[in-house]
Amino acid sequence: MATNDVQLTAGIRSNLLLLQQTTVSLERTQLRLATGNKINSALDGPASFFAAKGLTQRAGDLNGLKDGLGQAISTIKSADTGITKIEELVEQARGLTTQALGSLGTDASSVALRNNLANQYNSLLRQIDRLAADSGYQGKNLLVGSGLSLDATASSKALVNALPGIGGARVTNVVSADEYKISVTGEGTVSGSTADIARAQTDRGISNLEISGFASTTRFNYDSVSIKLTGGQGKDKTFTVTEGNETVTQTFTSLDWQIAQSNGVTLRFAHSFTTGTNVSFDVDFDAIEDVPDTAGVGTSVIEKNVDLQLIVTNQNGEVITRDGLNLLGQSKLANGENAFAFDSGTARVSVDERALLQSSKYDAKVGLAYGTGATAISEIKVASVSTVSANTTVSFAVVGTSFDYETGNFTQFNITATDTESGTSVSLAFSVGQTSREFAFAGLISGDAEASVAFNVSELKFVASAASADLTEVSNTIETNGINVGLIGITSASSFTDNTVTSINIAVTDLTSTSATFQYTDEFGGTASVTITLSGFSLAAASTLTFSVQGGLNSGAVFAFSLSATTLVETGQEINYKVRGEFTAEREVLFDVRKANTGDTATIKTQQVTDASDANNLQVQLNENNTSNVTVISQNVQTNGQGLKLDFAQNGWNDRADIDNAIRQLDAAKLTLRAASSNLSTNLNIIQTRETYTAEFSNVLIEGANKLTAADQNEEGANILTLQTRQQLGTISLSLANQAQQAILRLF
């Protein structure tokens, strides 16, 4: 309908317009009361609307940051908890080192305890690494660092492992790249701890204890030598000598001791183990039984030494040596893993005791004489020893002739020396009366070397062989008292004790005119008697007296002689003989010759194998446009060389130095952990502060936005009452105007 279809008066139109405006204002006021905002759209006030919207959006952005801040706080707390527990493990490890320091003995039980504690220590270090790895939160781990790692190259490890007697090459606790040259020196000469030897001689009552030899290049070991003695006062003495898995037992009987005393001979134990170790000592029953309290019974352990050094040199020229000549607990070379701790890392190699000597560099050398008859050689010389072309053992076969009963020794020896490697033998003979005791064995040893040996003549008879004395030799020893030598003839002398001379006495006893008893006695307790018939104290016919010896060393021996007829027998007559038994070379003597070895070396190299990464760093956004942020750097608290620098136990904690090194590392690790914990705490405080600030500032922004758009409820309430009144008044006014027009109509 057109506006002019109905004609309204000016007053009505004015009232109608006012009523429409009031309605619009009333609707607007009702909207403000319903929404609580005086600005509900850009049309209500563009400046305030957009300003409030910006503040609200910023507050929303900050509220969104609070979740990230909360997760960052949880990540840091997870790492801090991990550090706390790692510190507890470090304290446990420190306790193990304290326990190890309380057991620094070199006895087997103390060494075993330290080895066990070292294994426990290694287990704790592994747990530290696992705990650090498990301390991640939501894909971030603040305890594993950047991931940068260094390690030995596979090719260099392979070269080191190719050295004879060496394997398991590796480098632990790698702090920086380096090179470690592995070399072996030493000629493999075996010896024993002088203190242990002296103690063993005192405790067991033995003497001249020697541990010597050349280490075998294929079967050697670093085990100690144990000597066990059983047999108390007045009993046989049994020695059990053990080296590694090899044991030898020898019993010296009381009879052996009796013979030795009678002959002025020293009993001697000697054995050559397959490892190349020679053990020998003298046995004296009186000295053994004079040992207070024990009479020598018990076990002695002698630490074995070997001239063999494993040397590691780094790029800076620093040298660390583990030496087979050192005492236990003092950087002694050991079978199994040997560790060499440098500032840049710890080089480790596993030693095979049987074959390490093959890698050593050494010159040719002649060893000392050994064996039970070692004292038969007083000196060994080898000219041009450097030309020796093969390792060998020289053995001796000695034959004695022309026994001198005055000196108790042979007057001549035929000696054959044999190179056991090539089979070459050289023989010579010499008389005891010769001035020189040094004899050359030309062509005996491989190469151009010439061996000469000086013999101890008084000891040679113990390594000599010789048939027992014949009847002529026995006859020549006769001494008589009251009987004409020409009337006596030896007819038998057999089965007398080997390797000794027996003095025999035959005396007339129980004499009558018709009979006489000849009584046989010898210095070793043998007895026998023969009774013959006489006629007026004389033999009517030639007679042979055969004595079957009973008792003593010569029990079972037979001695017989003949007496011519008409021999006058009188009381007090005696016949004395000396009977030499067979010499069986009861002792042996040998010496070793070792050719030179060039040795081998190899180098193990370390280098970076993994690049650093910031993947585990925690980036924390602190404002809505990320112009303010904080980065929490992942701290490496693992045991490796880029973290706590806690190396695995070195050398099984056999040495105090290795335990002290572990203690230093643990103390340094504690400081590192404290620094890492402090770093986390600082960042945690920053983030917690920003979290609180963000929450409070967001409220400020929302409050500011509300100030721009929020409606005053009281004002708007008053407005709506006013508008409602105005609306009512407008309606009344409009009604009055209509009534005026209606009054005109009533005129008609």
C-alpha cells in the first residue's frame, strides 16, 4: 500500500514515528540484556567491536599455549625424576667401589670378590642407560642428549683382532676421536714372585725353589703355581704341583731320603709343564719337619711372572702398559680383557694367554738349564745367537765310564747333545782331569749359532747312565783285615741299588774249629749270613759264599765270593767291598733356545659415527606469535663418553688404580647430574612462571575486551523500563489522536 493511501495527520505521524523508534530501541536494549554485551556486531560500534575481538582472539591464543606449557612442564618433570633415580644408582655404584677398596688382597678370594663387584658395577651402569632411555615423555627425552656418538671403526678393530693372541678390540667411554696403537714386547721368560718364593721356602721347608722357562707360544697361561705338601713327621713327603689345569705329583719316601743322606745327594723335584714353565726345588726331610707347627704340610701359591708387555699408545704419544712382570694389582697383564684408560677413551682388547707371545717382538735368546739335573750345567753360551732359525730344546744323554770310588764319580763322560727340533746330535768326550769344563757343540743349533756348555762335573753323574760295576771293578775295591786278598775271588754282585755305591762289610763271627759264620752288612740296612765248615779253623776245600741280602735298599741283591782251600779263618777277620749299582740317568738336564720374533702391531681408530641432532630438545612457545620462547636442551646423562663419562669397570678391578679411576668418574658424574638437574629446574621455573603469567594475562585481555563490549546491566535495565514507559506513552498518545478523529465522526 502506498504511503499516501491513508492520510494521517501530522500529529499521528509524529506519534507513530516516535513509537517505531522506541520499539527499535527497546529491541536493542533487550538484545544487550540477553547477550550481556553492548556491542554485538560491528554495526554496534566498529572500533570497540574489532578492538574487543582482537583482545579476545589474543586471549584465546594464550589459552591455547597453556596446554603446551603444561605438557612441557610434565616433560621436564619426567626428566628430573629420571635424574633423581640415576643419582641413586650412582650412589649404589659408589658403594661398590668402597667395598672393593676394602678387599685389595692378591689372594684368590679377594681377587674373585673384586671381579664380582666389577660385574655388579657394570650392571648398574647398564641400568643407568636404560633408565635414561625410559625417561622420555610425549616423544621427547631430555636425558639422552643430541645423539652424537663416537666409536671405533670396524676395519681398525678387525686389524687389531687379527693379531695373534688378541681379540675383542673395542673402545669404550669415547670422548673424542683418537688412535690407539697396540703392540706387544717381551721374550716370554718365565719367573716367580720373589716374595712368594721366599714364603714358600719358609712355609714348606724346601730350598732353591726356581720358576723359570720360556713361555710356550701356543699353550702358555698366566696362572699361579701352587705347591702342596702332604706327609707329617717321619712320613713320606708328597708334593703336588699345579699350574693351570696341569698337575704333577711326586712322592719322596723316607728310604729315598736315607739313600740321599748316605750318598751326600740332594733330593730334587723338577717338572717342565707344557706351558713352558719349569718348577724345581730341593727336598730336605729334616728342614721340612723343622717347620714350626705344620712340619711343612700345607699349600703355597707362587705368583707367576712372564716377560711380556701389552702396550697401547695414543696419538698424543701417551703410553699405557700392562706388564706380565708386574705384581697382581699393579697393572699386571692378564688373560681376558685388558683395559687402557686414556682421556679420549678406553681401549680394550681381550688377551688369549696361550698365543699372545706370537705377537711379541723379541730377540733370540738362550734359556737357563732346567730339569732335575739342571745343576750339571753351570753356564750356557751361544755365539751369534741372533742367527738362530728355529725354536728348540737341547737335551743331553750322558754315559759315564771309569768310576772312581775315591771321589764317588766317573772319571770320564761321553756326552751327546741333541737339538730336539732338527734331530741334530753332537757328541764329545772328556775326562774329569781336564782343566776346561766348557765344551763347544759345533753345528748343534740351527743357523750359524754355536753353543758351548760348561759342566759341573760333580753333578754330571746324576744325569749319566752306566752299567752296574762288573766283577773286576768290584774286586778292585776290596779291603781285607786278616785275610789274604789272593785267597778271595768275587763270583757274583747283582741287583744292588741303582745310582749309588753300596759299602759292604763281611765279618767272621761265631767261630769254632769246625765252623765259622760270615756276617754280611751294608750301609743301607741289608743283612745276610753264611756258615761254612772248617777243619782245624781252616777250609779243607775251596768254598763259595753266597749272600742273599735281606732288608734295606739292597734287599734281594746277591753277593758271592770264593775262598781258596787251606784258608785259615780267625775271629776279627773282615772283608770290605764297594758295589756300584747301575746308573740310570735318573735326572735330566735341558735348555731352550728361542729364535727372534719380529712381532706385529695394529691401530684401533675412533671417529664420529652419529651426527648430533636437536630432535630431543624441547621448544616451548611462550607467546601467541612465538616471538618469545625457551629451548630446553636435552642433557646426555647416559654413561657414554658424551654423557656422564662412566666407563665400565677396567681390568675386573684387579688393580687399585682402576677402582680409583671409577671413583673419580663417579664423582665427576655426580657433578654432571647436578648441573643437568639444575638446568632442568631453571627451565621448569621459567615455564611454570610463564604458565601462571599466561593464565593471568589471558584474564586481563578478556577483562579488557569485556570493558569494550560488555553492557551495564543496571543501565540497560533502566533503559528498558524507560523505553517501555515511552512505548506505553506513545501508544496512549496515538490512541488520543485517533479518538480526536473519532469525535468528529460522532458529529454526523
